[in-house]
Amino acid sequence: MKYIFVTGGVVSSLGKGLTAAALGTLLENRGLKVCLQKFDPYLNVDPGTMNPYQHGEVYVLDDGTETDLDLGHYERFTHVKLTRLNNLTSGRVYLNVLERERRGGYLGKTVQVIPHITDEIQDRIREVAEVSKADVLITEIGGTTGDIEGLPFLEAIREFALEQGPANAIFLHVTLVPFIRAAGELKTKPTQQSVAKLREIGITPHILVCRCDRPLSKEVRQKISLFCNVPYEAVIEERDVEHSIYEVPLMLQRERMDELVCRLLQLATPPADMSHWQDILRRLIAPQHRVRIGVVGKYIGLQDAYKSVYEALTHGGVANDCGVEIERLEAEQIEKEGPDRLLKGLGGILVPGGFGDRGIEGKIAAVRYAREHRIPFLGLCLGMQMATIEFGRHVLGLAGAHSTEFDKTTPHPVIALMEEQKGLTELGGTMRLGAQEVQLKVGSRAARLYGAFVVHERHRHRYEFNNAYRDRYEAAGFLITGTSHHGELVELIELADHPFFVACQFHPEFQSKPDAAHPLFRGFIAAARQYQSGRGP
Ligand code: GLN
């Protein structure tokens, strides 16, 4: 087993997760079995209850774990299937240690950060190594070197790497090399300082990945090499991507990073064959067609709040040789000025998942616009609930139809709390979570798109379609074409009389990949492309 530890310096948001994931791609394409894992130094037990404003999207795994969005990159860039073991926060570490202490598990010893917290962290590295049976485990440490709460993690990996020996464990440090306009040059001092900080802790990086907005000159590379004590070829340039994050693996390959990693870890492998990845990129950069898709949400101003949705749309584009231009639309704006100006001319409309009542009426208005103007529509989770309310109010004439999440006294609770959710008071990890079986109706659009009748999709919700209304909806052409295992929960709906109107209670965006777009996104973009080219479906 070989270990790569990825740390970050100078500032956050350098794309450590992306770098780790891209390295994973390269190593996989060298024939190695790779696993990835993320350590997050904050004290929340998991990111499930964190505000998207601070933390971006909550990414859900098959086993229902609510995790950091970097795990989304890991799953999209490699073939790993992650579980609750692959994301560890300080909160979880401390909770485990304190619970053991309460049970008397430390036999009266003084419980300390070193060795008890650090041991707990190392145990997790070993556990993931063992369970994954991978050749290489890449562990990313969240946060920035120098953060107080990150120290136990750094100490833990320092000790761990020492134990493994230099041919089995290496450190890769992602750092910023900023361009200072007044001086007209790239500056290496922040990198020097962040490496100095790491070395103070006892970690000497083997590889420096330099994030920059222009090429590193030979002189800059030499300077970094000399002052940071890494060989010249271990100074890796990772420039801001021009078109797409899927450029990163190719960029790192050009810098021979995977070659270096394999040499350091004494892994004899052939070079990575990245031809399929190059093909993906060609379709991204120079597609045959183009569509504009409107995403109507609540956290639209945030780069990361709908990360997987945006990625899955891009994948749908790759599958259709179609560039996807995403129009991010604030649901509240639609409430203010009506849907016409904002939604006109779009090739497709998507309403993603969400919580809380801000912007709800704007989302309903967007669904109505898509239904009435016969614009391809995809609704995800809350988006399916909005489609249900819209159809109830405007087609079935159920005045005041709503979800009990937003209106407790609605005369028509077409979306209501699931039985198993009643009486729950704890917030973290208590929704209907993770992969569940979905059965698709024979002859439905969904079954055609999937090419299957039984699929597994990831969930994260408390409310559901109210079965008391099922017959009325179906009779009016609101077809329930996907249900849970026993047919009880509505999982997927489509409109009979519409070119493409599909909505699901689950989150297909979590299982889409650049080279294997999720079927619903593939179908949605295909429909949008047809619609926008004026040919109609
Ligand atoms: N708020 C809705 C529910 O809990 C939808 C959740 C979501 O979109 N993830 O059911």
C-alpha cells in the first residue's frame, strides 16, 4: 500500500480536491487501483447541517453519508465508490474519542490530542487502506497549513508517513504562486513561507503543486526548488484552467507529475493512456452544438452550491457533443419580475434540490413556464415537489396546493412529510438518505433513457409525494413512472403530453461522470438541443 498526503498552503480554495482527484485519474490510467479520502479539520460531525453559503453543496454517497463536495470530484474523476469511511471531520474524531472515554475505554489514562486524537486519525487511514484494497490511497487534508484545528491531522500524517518509510508515503503540497501586477512578476514568497510552516511541523513536501495564472518561468521554478528544498522536476505548474476542470489531469500529465509520483513510490507502471479523456475535452472545448440551460435556484450566486448539478449538465453536453451554457437564475428574481424575460429563449429549464421557503413561488412559476411553453424540464428532488405543486394548482385546480414543509395548513398537502420522518428532532443524518432502489415503469421515457427497469439512486429528503392524490394526477397525464421498491414512494414523474418533462425525488447529479453522463441528464440535454435547434422533439 502506498500513501499520498495532499496539503494546502497560503489560501483556501486552491483546488486541492481537484488536484487530488486529477492525480487519481492519472494513476488509475496507469493501471493502479486508487482510493481517495478527505480529512476536514472543522468541528461539525459531518457537513450535512452546514449552510451552503459557507460550505457549498452537500454531496451524498451511496451509503447515505452527507459529505464534502470534494468527494464529488473524487467520484467523478475516478472509479472509486466512496463510503462514510472516506470523509473524516475533527468533530467526528473528537466525538469518537470522547465517547470511548465515557465508556471507560482509556482505562483512566489522561486522554490527549497526542496520542489519542492522532491515533484515531491514523486508525481511519489504516481502515480505509484495508477496506479499499487499493494500491494507492490519496488523503487530502482540508484547510490551510497553519490552521490551529488542522494540527492534529498534520501530526497524525507525519507520524504515519515516518512509520511507512519514504518509498511508501509522500507529501504533496498545493500552494499559490500569485502574480503581482505592480511588480509584473510571479511571487514565490508565500510558497516559501507555507513550506517553512510545514517543515516546522516536521513535514517536508516531496512535490509542490504551484497554482498560478500564467506559466512558471525556469527562474521561478529554480527559485522555488532551491528555497523550498524540492528537486526542480518536483515543482509542478498547475495553471488556472481555461475551459474546464477536466483539463487538470492532462495538465498534470504534461508536467509529468504522475511519473514522478510513481518513481518516488517505486511503482513500476506504464504511462497513463489519456486518449478518452482528450476526447472528452475536445467535446467540451469545440462542441458541434450549443444549448442554454436555465437553473432556477436559491443559492445561485454561489459557485459551489449546485456543483454536481452543473457538472452533470456538462456531462450531458459531452454525451451529446453539445456545449452547455448555464444560465443561473435566482428564483426570487422570477418572483419579482415574472418568468418571461428571464426564461425566454432557453433550451431547457432545471429546478434543483433545496430547503426553506425562500424563492419557492419563483420555482413554481418556472415549472409552469416550462410546462406551458413545452420547454424541456428536469426537476431534482425539491424540483419534483415544485412540479407536483404546480400541476396540482394549475391543471387539477387544487387551489392552495402546497408542501407541508412550507405551508402547514394547506388544504391540499400534495407533498407531505414521510411517515418515518415524523417525530424526529435531530437534524444531522436523519433524512431519507443514500442509494435506494427505484423501479421504472415499462414503456416510460425514464425506462427508455436508463435502458433498465430497476436502478439505484441517491436520496436526501424528508418530504414526499402524497399518495392520496396519486390517481387524480395520473388521470390527468402526470405519470408516475418510478417508484420505490414496494411501489409506495413516488420516485419519478413525467408528463404524458410534453416533449421532455421529467422530475425525480432523488439526486441523479451525484452519479454522473464526464465519460458516462447520467441518463436523465443525457436525455435532458438531447431534448434541449432539439428544442433549441427549432426542430422540436
Ligand atoms: N426540502 C425537500 C425535502 O426535504 C427537498 C429536499 C431536497 O431537495 N434535497 O423533502
